Amino acid sequence: MMRTFLTALTVCLLLSACATDTVNHAGIGNAGAAGAETRLRNGDQVTIRLDTGGNQPPQSLDVLIDGNGEISLPLIGRIKAGGSTPGDLGERIQASYVPRYYVHCNAAVLATVRFFYVGGEVRAPSRYNWTEDVTLLKAINTAGGFTDFANRRKVEVARDKGKQAFDCDELRQHPDKDVPIQPGDSIYIPRSLF
């Protein structure tokens, strides 16, 4: 009876020791629900910290989520990451390592900073940190606003391999139609002919 009790206690302690630690390294906020995490996307760079306890120091791995939404980790190989929150991915990593490779494992997934780009006829063309609440008009304001020579009616947003033009004068008149900006988007404001 005592042996069964000790075995059950040991299992409980091992399960509770393998907790997920999630840190939003990028400072990415969520305009929607409070406390919600940003989902990881293909092309995101993430840092994974593995602490297996014992005499081993924690490992830090920088990995890129590939076009298939997967990352590759030592011992366990490929694991799905795209579409997951950092917390979900950390739990999946832990489940892959424990108990097959380690008795204890603590996995922290840190999303790196994401960017969008603004160029052309703005006062401060550059790369800027992306947050979930960034829209086209907010992005242009972040870049210092339009120059006097900007063509506000043909602002281009390039995403992936496509490009679309927007009339920012119309968007200012109808803020509900403002366009959300995604990480990696490139915004270009051409020069007006007049």
C-alpha cells in the first residue's frame, strides 16, 4: 500500500514539475481579448529554452518556422508550430520530450519581434515593430505621416507575393474600412504627379 502511494506521489510531482513557461518576448499586445497570446506564423523566428534540470544548464535554441509551419528540434525532430500560441507550442514540446527523453522538462517559447516596413513619401521611412492593432493609417502615422509630395490615393501594401492599392483619403473618411497590417507587410507611398 505504501509503495502504491509513493508511486502515485512521484507521478504527481513529475507531472507538476513539467510546467510551461510562456513569455511574450516581442511585447506583442492583443487588441482583442485581454491575456490572449499571438499565434505563431510561418516565417516567424522563435527562441526555445529547454530546462531539463539536473546538472545540465538550460539550452537556448533559435529556430525558424518553415513554410510548412514546422520547426525541427534535437531528438524529437519536426513538430508543428504555425498557428499555435507560444504556450501551446511549449506544452507540445514538453510532451514530446517527457518521459521519452527526460524525466523533467520546462519549455519556454519566446516569439521574436515582428516588423512591418514603410517607405516612399513618408517623413520617416523605416522598419517598425508590429503589434496586432496596427492598421494602414496607424502605420503611416508611425512613420511620421505623409510628405507634401505623397500620393495619398494610391498607397500600396505588399503582402506575401501580392500587392494592393488603397485610397488613404477615403480611409480617413471611413475609419471602419482601415486595413489591418500583418507582420512583414511593406507599405509604399508613391510620389504624386502634382
